[in-house]
Amino acid sequence: MFHQIVGKGLQIRQWMKDLVDKATDKLSKYFPHLPPDGKFIRVTIGRDVVKRYKVRLQVSLPKRILFAQEQGDKLRTTVNEAADEMRRQLKRYRDRLRRFKK
């Protein structure tokens, strides 16, 4: 799975990349059957004026774009919450595909 990490208003450090890698690796099993280069996640990490983190995950699928956005004080919990929301959306999308194939 490929992912791109973009920082808005802050510099992306190695520990942030490791954190995003760990959170997005859990999502790979929820993707529908796509070739490996079709699994792409764009992660945007920003910081507000009040020093809160804003994380947005965007997944491009055939004929659909899914995204999850969370905001919080700690980056680790914010990334995990956004990944959980993306997991729910991917699972729902995968289940819909299975229903239509039957």
C-alpha cells in the first residue's frame, strides 16, 4: 500500500511517518481486491491556531473517494481515530461491493 504524508503548517518528522505507517498498515485488509498500486492513502497533518492537530485521510477508490477527518490535542490519538473512521468506511464500502456481486 502506498501513502503520501503532507504537512500543513508543520514539518513532518520521522516519528510522525512511523506513526502514520503503523496506523495505515491496519487498513490494508479492508481494501477491496485491488492491485497493489491501486491502494493509495493521502494523509494530511495540520496544526490549528490553538495548537490542535488536524488529520485527514483520503482514499481514492474506483468511482469513489473516501475521507476521514479528526481533530485533537495529541497526534497519536488523532491519527488512530481518523484511521478507525476510515476503517469503518472501507468496511462498509467492501460490504456493499459484496452485496452487489451476489
